[in-house]
Amino acid sequence: MAPRAIAMVAFASAVGMAQEAGLAAIAGEYAAAAPAAARALLDVAAAVPGDRAPTVDAPFVFFHLRKSAGTLIRKELVAQAMRRKLPTFVPCHTAPCDTYGAGDFHAAVIGGHLYFSSVAWALRRGANPNPALRAAPSANFSCFTILRRPLARVESCWNFRMRGRRGPRARLAARLTGGAGALARRRAVPKPFIAMGAAELREALPLALDEYGHGCNNEALRIFADAGQAETTVNNATAADRRAAPALLDSALRNMQRCVVGVLERCEETVEALSATYPWIPRLPCARRANSYGANVRAGGALAAGLSYAPDALAEVARQNALEEHVYAVANAMLDAQLAMLRARGWAAGPAAPAV
């Protein structure tokens, strides 16, 4: 390699290390602030009388990250709302599933694959029909989200969204192939996630989009970052140009800390924190799964028996989802803080959630 090329590689490596250190510092600040955020969240929740049920003026929002065990939560929220005769806006129940850009809401319970910024803007606008005269600084709503270990989520997203019954197979193959024999390859189904090497992941993940036009990388940023609707930016945040990464991460963590935050791999603790903070929501069962499609990673992070990833493939997924890895770490810190705050206020864990 020529000296100039060596110098350019070294410079790029140094820049990458500096950027990663900056991202880690942002995540560290929010993790350290998790106790204060948990205290503020519980103070607001405790000010609501009774079982803290939502209203149209102060709705409850479930921000459902795709492939993070949210389908059954949506169904349970709808069931609870129906029992209380509360109006709902929950995709796949009263609206199409593709509701990332949903407009006005008039519901006490809202849930789905929704952008935080869109929801906050719509609720604020609804509460201020004449904002030139009176504008609230922020929307009045409570919220919940649940995160999943990024590798498991990306794999499940790929196998379900890109390969499964909903995958845009021909479009995806056409996007990723060319030259001689391209027509035949366009008709092929993309490989299972576990069969892909680092080079294939490096090419496919930043480009592959599902039938709604969304990729599999950095889902937590897609939902919570202020610029989450910029699909190319989110899906390529650390796969290519990293200049937007700090702003994406900072705004995602700032918005997410407003919610009760759960972790799929800590389901029992998650449902305890949710029902203790909002008693109108029963303790959800942890054993049930919907739309589990070809994921090889078990809840604890271990692979199913007999399967293995190439180390460079794991590193490539982590590189492209570096922002979500940071968000996942902060989510665990936030769940720890929420549980600690609840216990400090005299809450005691109940029996285990029923297995169904």
C-alpha cells in the first residue's frame, strides 16, 4: 500500500475512534442521568389520581419498535381501552399498520410504529388549535417502549421483513444484484440472515428496505430521534457517513427518557415497572410471542444450538447499529433506575407474570 493510502487509512481510523468516543460520552451522560429522569417520570405519573388511566387530553402512547415484541402489547392495550370505553388509535386495529407519518390523534390510547416527533407535534397541535395565541411548550402524554438486543432484532427484521411473507423479494434482489444473470437473481429470495457474511451484510443492510420503505438498522433511532423520518440517514448512520450520528443519538435518548423503558431480555422486570407506574395496564405475560420469524438469537443473547455467526459478520452488524447498541445500553440503565425508584417509594414486586 502506498504511503498516502496508508496515511488516509490511519486518519480514517483515528476519526472513527474519536467519533465512537463522542457517541459513548453522549450515552454515558444519559445513563448517569437515568435516576433523575426516572424520578421525574414517576412524579408526573403519581400526580394522576386512581389507576392513572389515560384520557384524550393526556393520552398513553406505546412506541412500538419493529421486531421488539410489541404486537401483543398493542392487542392488550386495545383490550384495556375497550373495557374502559376509551378511544384508541392503534395500528392494525383501527388504522393501517403503516402509520409512521400519522396525523391528528383523538384517542386516549395510541400505539404503533410511530415517530416520537410526529406524535409530539400532532398532540401539541391538537391541544393548541390557535397556537398563535396560546402554545403549550410540549405535548401532554405518557409513554412506554421496549427495546431488544440489536443483533436479535436486526436478524428478526431481516428474516421477517426482507425474506418472509411480507418481504419485497424481487425489489430487494434487484437492488442488490446486477450484470450477467441479474434477472434470475432478482427472482431469488434473499439469504437467511445467519448465512450472510460480513461483505454481504456491508452491502445489503444499508440498502435493503421493506415494503413500507424502511430498513432494519437503528430502529430505536428511527422511532425516537428528531430526524427519525430521514430513512437513509438513520439506516446509514454508522454504516457510511457518520456526521449525523451524534445528533441522532442525543435526540433519541432525550426523547426516550420521557417514557417507561423496557427491555425484552428483562421481560419480567419490564412488565413490573410498567404496571407499577400505570396500574391501569395489567401485568403482561412474557411467554407469548407473535410474528417471531426465523430469529436464531435467544432471549439471553445466545444462539440456538448448532448455529454460529462469523466474527466479522457480528462486528459488521454492530458497526452498522452502533447507535442502537448505545440506546440499548441506556435503556437497561433507565429500567434499573425506574425499578430502583419504584422500590424506594414502597413498591414491592408481585408474582411472576402468567405464562400463556
